[in-house]
Amino acid sequence: MQGMRLFGQELLDIVKNKKVLISVIGILFIPIMYSGMLVGAFWDPYGKTSELPVAIVNEDTGAELDGKQLALGSELVDNLKDNDKFKWAFVDKEEAEDGVKDGRYYLALEIPSDFSKQATTLMDAEPTPSQLVYVTNESLSFTASKIGSAAITELKTSLSKEVTKSYAETMLEQFGKVADGFAEASDGAGKLSSGASEAKDGAATLQRNLEKLADGTLGLESGVKQVSDGAAQVASGAASLSSSAAELGSGLGQLSEASGQLTAGAEKASDASAKLASGATAAHEAETKLASSAAELAAQLDAFASSAAASGTAAEGGDAAAQQEALQQLVAAAKALAAGADGLATSGGQLAAGASELQQGNSTLLQGLSAFDAKLEGAATGGAKLASGAAQLASGAKQAAAGAAAADAGASELASGSGQLADGSAALTDGVGKLADGSAELADKLSEASNTTSEQVSSDDSSNEKKADMFAGPVEVSEKKLTTVPNYGTGFAPYSLGLGLFVGALLSTIVLPMRDSVGRPRSGGSWFTSKVLLFILVGIIQTLIADAILLYAIGLEVQSLGWFVGLSLVTSLSFMMIIQFFVTLLDQPGRFVSIIILILQLTSSSGTYPKELVPAWLQTIGDWMPMTYAVAGFKAAISSGDFDLVRSSMGTLAIYGVIFAALTLGYFVLKHKQQSRNNGGEGKSQQTPATV
């Protein structure tokens, strides 16, 4: 077959060209540099933590717990000195923190001064847990800080158990005292039962008396209500009296002022009446004289008229008659004057008498008004006092009414409360009865508790120590491993081997000729055969070398050597076919595409972390990546022994290899036809020189 002949010529050409041969040999060991060195370097890093420097700072001053000295910090240091998990360095705080900063220590554990003291606060109202402070420098080594964190967690669990054990031992010691206390409490409960029985009788008496009190308070409530109603009426009358007294006081004051004015007027009237009496007397006297004179004048005129009449008879003529008539008129007037003067004198006498009586009456009135004025001043003063007293009476009556109303309300509440008290006393009697029964039962139960507690406390210290251990660690976890991975390197091997085989296949494309042939291919099939056999040979050699180093140099243990090697070969050839296609098709860009595929596989193949921890889109991509199936198959072949999964993984990888091999074959067939057309036929095709 021409393909085999071309393959042999290419091998011979590689052997003859020392530069190419050295490069090919180097390529063969690429998987070892990735898988072997990575697995070897990190074969068992957790088994070498004894070389990891860790600083310990103990500043704990200790504490006392129920008379016992507690020094958890010193106990921890003593335990660490016997612990070889890390390379412990017992230093002060300044040295520890400086060492973490400059890289001399990967982490530092600080035990604060109150570490033991805080552990004694468990029974306090506000307990405070003890704290360990560990200082890390993740920029120095993130992995070391996480390893240290896991170790600190383990120390925390251990210390917590020790503290709990100390508490448990103390509590067991107290159980004996508790048992004695229960016995004493049982005696006290018996006395309580006896006292409760006596209290029951007293409660019954109290109930009867309280019922009487309730009946009495109902009568009190009725009486107080009547008092309240009367006080309200008194308050209303006192208010009216106060108003009337105020008006009376005001009227008496005004009357007193008017009385003064009346007295002054009476005095003036008295003076005027005196003057009137005096004038009336003088007028009477004048009138008397006028009457006497008028009488004399009338008598004289009458005599004159008589005489004139006698003498006139002798005279004649009309003048005499006229004079006689005038004289008669004058006499009549004089008589009338005399009569009027006499009547005036009589009236004047009466006037004088009346004026005298008026003077006497005015004097009497003046005396009466003076006495009335004096009495009226006293009445006005009394009226003012009466108004003030009536106001005070109204205020007091109002307060009395308010007090009576409050007393009425209080009496109602008292009646209600006494009723409730009577009802409560009945409940009290019933409760005291139950107390008597319960205290008797309490005495029995406390006696039983005392006996039971005494049985739980042993005089044997070793027995109590075992119980304290049970308190400190009531639950233990046992791990049941379905499969066993002895160390970190074994768990990391599937990922590193898959990575090494892919990188080895990728780098081999730099040395091996991807398209050019040392001979003249007669067909695309022979051209493809010569190339694919070369890649298969390199892939097989790379795989066998990598497996040999892992199995025999590093000591990797597998569940089945045959399945492991078979899966390695299928994985390597599948990777070879994928990379050969992209590089053959695209040349340098094909290598770039292969690198992108490699990066996607590194993050999505579940080689380091479960796929559920990566983004969802990467999980989807991982389902289409060949390394995902290679890693899963290697895990089964190395650790779990699930050979069904190994076979499934080999089948999936084989499909990848066949598909991409077919694509590469198609490329060479098309390329050969294109060259044949360009050279005018197959017989005119020129030999393509081999290149590296």
C-alpha cells in the first residue's frame, strides 16, 4: 500500500534528520511534563504539611472553674507539641505577625489572654465563647491558608470537646450535691404540704368572712349613693344661697349709702321745719294783729258810715248819694278784710301748730334715721360676711358633693371588688387544696429524684470520666467510603493525564509535517494514511511513556491496568485526530483553535471541581468536550472500578476520533483532487518536499 510506504519514508526521513528526531523525542515526553510532574509534585501535599511552618502565640492567663484551675491555652500548646501535622513555632505575637508578613510562617494561631476565662462563662446569663485568632497571608499561598483553616477547625473541635468535658466533670461532681438538695427539698415539700393543709382551712374561713364583707359593701354602696345625692342637692342650694347672699350684701351696701343720703335730707328738712315753725308763729301773730286791726277798721268804718248816713240825709244832691254808696262798699270791704284776716289768723294758728308738729316729727325722723343708719351699717357688714360665708359654704358643698360622688364610685368599686374577692377566695380555697395535694406529690417526686440522681453519680472517677467524655462527644462520625482515593495525586491524576495527552498532541503538530509528504501520494487516501499513522505512532508512544511513569515511577494504583492503558490510548488518539484536523485544515489558526478548545476543557471537564460549581453555560459546553469523558473514564479506571463508565467513555472518545479522522480524510481527498487538476492529471503531480 502506498500509504504505508509513504509512512515508512516519513519515519526514515525523521530518523535521518537529527534536529527533527530530537524534537520528536522531546514531544514524546510532553505528557510526562504535564501529567507525571504535576501528579508527582502534588502526589500527597496534605501528607507533607509537617513541613509547613505555623506560628503559635499563647497569651492565655488561665482561669478558675469551680475551684479548679483551667489553662486551656497551655493544654493546647502541649497538645500541639505532640502533633506533627505542621511545623509548629512557639513565638510571641510580634514575631508571629512579622513572620506571616514576610513569608517565614504561612499562618499564625493566636491564643488570647482571656481564652480560658471566656470558657468559664457557660453558666453565666450571657456566656461568651472562647476565641482563637488565626492570621493568614493568602497572597503568599491561598492553598496553605485553606489547609491551615481546616486544621484550625479541627483544633476548635478538639478544644470544644475538652471544655465540654471539663464542664461535664464539674456537673457530675455537682450531681451528688444535687441529690442531697433533692432530699432536703423533699423534706421541705413535706412541710409545705402540711402548711398547705392548714392554709386550706384558713382559706375557707377567709372565704366566709369575705362573703360577709361583700354583703356589707352592697349596703354601704346604697347608703353612700344617698349621701352622694343629698350632697349634690346641698351643693346646689349652697350655690343658690351664695348667689342670694351676694345680692343681699350688695343691696345692703346700696341701702346704707341711701340711708346716709336720707339722714342728710332729714337734717335739712328738720332745719327747714324749724324755720317754718318760727315763720308760722310770727305770721300768726301778724295775722292776729291784722285781724284785730281789720275788725277795728271795720267797726270804725261802720261807725263812720252810720254817722255819715245821719248827716247825709240833710244833704241833697247826687254827690252825697255816691259818697254814701262808696262808703258802704268800703265798709263791706273792711268787714270782708276783717273776716279774711280773722280766717287767716285762724289758719296761721293752725299753720304754726302744724309747723311745730312738723318740726317735732322731723326731729323724731332724724333720730330714727340716725339709729336706722347705724343698724343698716351693721347689716351691710353682716351681709358682706354672709355673702363670703355663703360662697365658702357653696365651695365646701361642691367639694362635699364631689367627694360624695367619688365615695359613691369607690363604694361601687368596693362592692364589685369585694364580690370578686369573695369569688377569688373560693378559687383560693380550691387552689390551696390543690397546693396541698401537689406539695405532697412534690415531696414524693423529689424523694424519687434524690434516689435516681444518687444512682447516676458514681464514686468511681473513671466511670465519671467516661460519662464526661460522652457529654463532650455524644456523636461520632464514621466515614463509609464507597471508593478510596489514597492521596491528592491519585485524585488529580485523571485531570493531569488528560491535560498532558492533549498538550502532547498539540505540540506534536509543531514538529510533525501536517500536509507535506516525502513521496508522491497517488490518492487522498494514501496521503491521509501516511499522516494519520505517523500521528498514531507518536500518540501511542507518548501515552505508553506517560502511563509507565505514572504507574511505576510515581506509584499510581489503578483498578484495572488493561482498562487504564486502553482508555489512555483511545484518549490520546482521539485528541490527535481532533487536533490534526484543525491544524491540517487551518495551519497556524488551527493551533489557536486547539488552544481555545483546551482552555474550555480545563474549566468544564470536572477535573478539579464538580461541574455544578462552574457557570451553567460552561456546564453545557463541557457536555460536548472530549476531555470531560476522558476525565470521567480515568476516575473510574483509577479509583471507582466502574468499568461500564470506562467503556462508555472509550466509546464516546472513539466516536470523536473517527469523526475528526473522517474529516481529515475528506480534506486530503479534496486537496489531492485539487492538485491533480492544477498539474493536469495525477501523472503530472509533483513531489511535495517534507517540512517541519
